[in-house]
Amino acid sequence: MDDQDKCTPKTVDEIAKGFPFSQRFHTHGEEPHSQLRRPQIRIRTTALQERLYNEELFLVRLLSYQREDQRRIKEALVDRVEWLLQRIPIDILSYQWLQNCTISVEVRAFLAEHLFPILVLGLEHVLREADQHGLCQPSEGKTDEEKAEFEQMKVNFNPLNRLAEFLMRNNPKYDNLTGNICLTPYSRGIRQILGLLKQDLFLKSDTELAKFTAAADKRKSDFEMLKEQEERELDEKRRKLDPVFDCFRLDGRDDINAVVVQKSIQSFLQIAINLPENLMITERPVVHVEPVDENVECYIRSEFLTYTMALVRPLSMEAFDMLVEHMQRCAREYREHVNQRLKLDVLTEIAISCDKDAVGKKMDVGKVSVEDTETLFAVTNKNLR
């Protein structure tokens, strides 16, 4: 019975028991080439594909992180260079040489691009080298040996050859400096002058693109000037409307009557149109005025400025000045009317309080004459006044 169990075929799982796990696998239908090999566990292709996909995704993310770091480093370098350039002054010498000059623009652009960026630096190098050798000092007061040495050095030192050597070694076409990075005031001024000269040379050409560019620049400058003028006018209007709020404001209050402001603007429009009385009812205002909301009875300063600025924006400065004068006049009349009504109320209260003998009698308070009020003021004491 035991021999029969040993001869029965065993499955792969039973054979693989006790053997270590192996990453090697066989495809379907492939058998091991040798019977001496250890039985190998088959791995599903889906698990392998998932593992490869995760590794590839990890590498892609790592590469994207590296590229992002490089981009940040480059942006930081550009910001640092711009910060340095803002603190480097501009040499005015290049502007004096190339802007205030009588030669043509083509010649100035050629000199600024090919000669001046390195020529002045070469001259500075030659002068510095001559000063190091003592050739810039006067020969008076020297001994014969020093004079002989000075003459020998003077013969050996040729400034033209030294300048030519410097220009050959520092050709601007083959320099190793980066594009727009110029860390000297002179080179920065030369680059700016070169850009202005090239732009001027391009605009003076007769090509269609140059004409279109010049026209676009002119339209842009005109639009910017018009926009600045409108902004200045709006600021001026806002500055002139600010004291008008105080004209409408009554004593002891921080707001004004919205209906009075609305009526003052409508009356100005009617005066500006100057229509006859029979057509005044059917006229349509030039500027559409929104009716005051029923819930809005008062305006604070910010609301008053917002409401009036929306109406006076299309008006010219002459019409706006006339509107301001009209609103100030309406505000004075409104304040006088309110003060008159307050005085009349006070006088009415005084008359009622002083009329002690008319208790039980009907008194027509609305028909109080001026003489009666003067008599009341005469009989009342100082505190009541």
C-alpha cells in the first residue's frame, strides 16, 4: 500500500513544499529542459505586469521631480540675475556717445554691436597694464638707470599690439558669457542702447511689418495716454464731489437725503436740455438716471460717491463743473428750507407753551403772523430763546 502511494504522481504544489520561492517562471506549455532542476513555481503574468507598471510609474515620477527641481533652480537663477541687474547702475557714457551723435543709425548700431562692447574694456586693460609697468609716471626726477629702464620698457610696450591681443582673445562673437547677463554698468548701457538703435532702425525701414509695428505702437501709446487722461479726470471729479456731500449733510447727521440728491441731478438735466415747459414732461434725459430705491432713504459718503460717479463718468469737465455748482446751490436751498422748517416748529412749540390763557380755546396755529412771533420772542425769556 505504501509502495502504491509512492508511485502515485504528485502535483506541483506538493512537490514544491519545502523548496524556496523562485522568481523564475515558465510560460504556458513550456516544460523544464532537465529533470534535475528543482521544480519552479509559475507566476501569473498579471502580477508581473503590475510590478513592472509600478516600477515604471515610480521612475516617471522621479524623473518629473528632477525636471521640476531643475526648472525651479533655473527660475531662481533668473530672479537672482534680475535682482543683481536692478542694483547695477547704467553707465551714461554709452548714451552720450550713441544717442547724441550725428552719424547714421546703421553705423551706430554696427559700432554698438561689434566694436564698442569690447573696445573700451580693451583700452582700460591697456591703461591698467601701462600703469602697472610705471609708464604713466613722468620721467623727471629719475636717475639715469631708471630712465634707461623706462626707455627700454617703453620700447618693448606697444599699446596697439596689446590692444589687438586683447581684442583677439576677447572676441564678442566667441565669448563664453551667457546671453543677457552683463554685470558691468558699461556693458549693460551698451546693450540697452543697441536694443533702442535696432528698434529705431527697424521702424525706419519701409517694410510692411515695420509700418504695421509703428502703427500698433502709436495706437498703443495713444490708448495709454487717453486712459491716463480719463483716470486723471475721474480722480478730479471724485475730488470735487467729495465736498458736495458735506453741503447736503445736515448738522448732527452722517448721511444725506437720497431723494434730494436725485432731484438735484434731474433738475440739472432739465436745465441743460433747456426745453419749453409744455415739452418738459415728455422729454427723455440725455443721461439715464435710475430712480431711487424706495428702501433707500439716505446715502453715506461712499454710496453718494458711487452713485454720482456712475452718472458723471460720461460728462465733460465743463458740464461736470456746472453740475457741481448746481448741486451746491440745491444743497444750500435744501439746508435753508430745512432750517426754516425747524425754526417754524420751534416757534410753534414756544407759542403753544406760552399761551396759558388759551386753554380750552381753539387756536389756529398755522395763521401765526410775523408780528405775533416777534411779540412771542419779546415775552419769552433768554433760556427759551
